[in-house]
Amino acid sequence: MEHNRFARRLFLKAAAAPAGLALIPGGLAQTSNQGANAKPKITLNVRDFGATGDGTTKDTVAIQQGLDRCAVLGGGDVLVPAGNYLTGAIALRSNTILRLEKDASILGSPDFADYPVTQVRWEGKWIQGRAGLIYAIGASDIGVVGPGKIVGNAALGGRPNAQNPLRHPALIEPIACKGVRLEGFSTEYRLMWSVHPTDCEDVTCSNLTIRSTGGNGDGIDIDSCKRVRIDGCDISTGDDCIAIKSGRGAEAYALLQTTEDVVITNCTFADSIFACIGIGSETSGGIRNVRIERCKFTRAQTFAIYIKTRTGRGAFIEDISASDLDVSGTTGGFLRINALSSGLQDEVPVPGDEGIPTLRNFKFSNVRVKDCPQLADATGIHSRKPLDGFSLTNVTGNCTKGITMANIRNAEIRDINVTGVSGEMIGVNNVTGSGLEGAGAIAAPKLPDPVPLAAKPYQLR
């Protein structure tokens, strides 16, 4: 009874208090915008949960317990102090940051069984596969922050095979997450992707040092993601340094999980198998609004920037721009566009003219090339769907071959001041626009066979 009278007095005092104030026991008042129900951010140390960091004992359970405990207590930081932490796959939870302190290394276990099986993207399709060494599914406000290191186990790389038929684990793989922060750490892996956000929103990759050798060893694969920023990263890989994708074939075309609003700035790239930045070839969900600025391309086995797709992908690639670039050490050249035949054809491609990708608005400016074999090869474009809007302006340096273009509308070629070109600076076939005066004629590109209509419409299954 006394408790009820006390509660009533508090209620009456609160009702008489000035607007915006609430009374709490003890007579103290606080403003309503101070968040009386806000949960405190905490900091936990994986050593307190039994992690050894000796490089031999598997610390998976201890690290996961720290992440899980942090999440249920409202979120915060999970510290990994100096040491070598051998672990299987660990899952980030919402509102948690895994913070790798100086001289701390996460070392991937060599055992496939330590990586749970889930739905993952592989070559543009959702399939059963092994989760990444550090992964998250459906989480929000998560991150990994350095300056420590993450090292994948060399035994786990490569393509699915008879002994290990599931897709092999990526190094860092958030799936269907919102608010992903990857900052200030370094990675080592081989024969598999290092960072692979899939179907995520609001992703930041900053000041990463990524090293990945061997085939299919991409650095950062942006796969069906929205609002991605990559800044200040140093990436040296076997395959693409950065690959931008959105799925392959009728499945991805039906899902339409578009990759859009990607900004890449202040990065340094070196590639020893394919391209520094590859846009495609898995583009069936569409790709739009990609901006590349103030980057250095120091080595590329093919081209510094390679825009690639094929008939049967469908969808679109649009609003791609790049500016203030330094390009050297390329085997192919600065830029190639191949929208006819790049990548594997899907088992269920998008049929007819609908399966011919739509290309719009590609702009490249303020580019400095050194010993470049070819400035631009933009001939791999379908005559039934020409590229609408192609601009290449303010280019300096030296290259062996100039610009070839086919099936382009509204081209703009201006202020190309390069030396060493053998033959004509510009060669065209079915191109309109400005800056084409004196261009030579080239052969039309060979078009792929049309994709026939299916007997019945594709259904997700």
C-alpha cells in the first residue's frame, strides 16, 4: 500500500514538472532527449573468454562467445589483443565491432568443417557454400577495425572440387547486412576472395591493405550492394583488385538486387591475372552509379578498368565515371568494354533482346597513362543496343595504340594528348558524337548468337 502511494506521488510530481523533464527516484531530473533507455556501449576482451592467442589452440569458441556476449549486452567493441588467434568461422552480431589491436592476427583454420554451410554467392548464383572466416548474416551496424591482420588458410582457397564440393570460404563476407565498417587492417589469402559483401547496404572499406595471390583471388567483390565507399586502400591481387557484380542469369534478373552508388577513391591497385577494377561480368541485377577518383593503377594483366558482361545477362550498366587516374604497368591498356561475350553463360540466361545488356553514360577524364599498350578498346558492344553516352577527355602520357569504338551513340572524345601512337588515334564503326573528325574505319564486332526464348518462363526455385 505504501509503495502504491509513493508511486502516485512520483506520477503527480512528474505531471507538474516542466515539459521535457522527467523525475526519477532521488529527486533528480533529466531531459527527455538524454535517452533514459539507451544501452551503454561496452568493451570486452576475447582473452577474458578463454582465447589463448598462441597460434595453435583453436580460439573459435572464445572469440564467438565474446561477440555474442557483446551483442546481447547492447553492443560495443570486442578487443583482440596482440597474439595469433587460430579460429574457424566467426559471426559478427548486430551493433558489434571486432577490434584487432596492433600485432593481433586472426588465422583461419585449415579445416573446412570449421566453416558452417549457408547460402552464398558464387559466380553470380546463390548456392550452398562455406561461410567466410569472418561473416555476418542479416546483421546491422557491424565492423572489423585494425590495425591487426586477418590471414586465411592457404589450404582453403580454390574452386569447388570433388573432395570439397561446396564453395570455399571467403575471408570476410557479410550477407544481407546494413551498416558495415571495415577499416585499417590488412589481409592475406590466396585463390579466393578477400572481402565479399553481398546484398548489403551502407558499406565502408577504408585504409585496408589487401594481398591475395593465385587465380580467383579478388580483393574486394561488391556483390548486389547499395551505397558502398572504398577509400585509401592498397590492393594487390591475383584476380580483380575490385570486382563489382550483381548476379548472373535469370535468377539474378528476377531478383534485381542492383549494385548501385559505389565510390572508389584514393586507392592503389596492382593485379597479376586480370583487371584492377572489373565491372561485371555478373551484371544481371544491374549496376549503376559507380564513381572512381584519384586512384593509381600500377599493374594489370589486362586493363586497368574492364567493363564486362554478355548477351544473356540482361539488365543494365549505367552512370560509370572515373577521373584523376594514374595508369601504368598494364598488359592490355587503360580501358576495355566487352558487353558481348565476357564470362560464363548462365544455365538459364535471359532470352531475346531483353538479354542484351543496356549500357548508358560512361565518362572517363583526367587520365595519365605511361607505356600504355592501348588507350581504350570500346568495341564489344551490341549493335541492337548501342552504348548511349561515352566520354573520354583530357588524357595525357604515352601509349602504343589509341581508341577503338563500335556501336556507340553520343560519344565525346576531347583533349587526347598522348604520344607514341602507331597508326590512327581513333578507329570507329557505327559511332556518332563529337571529336571523331579524321577517325578511321574498323570492322564491326562479331555478335554472339541470340539467346532463344525458353519453353516456359523462369521461376525462382
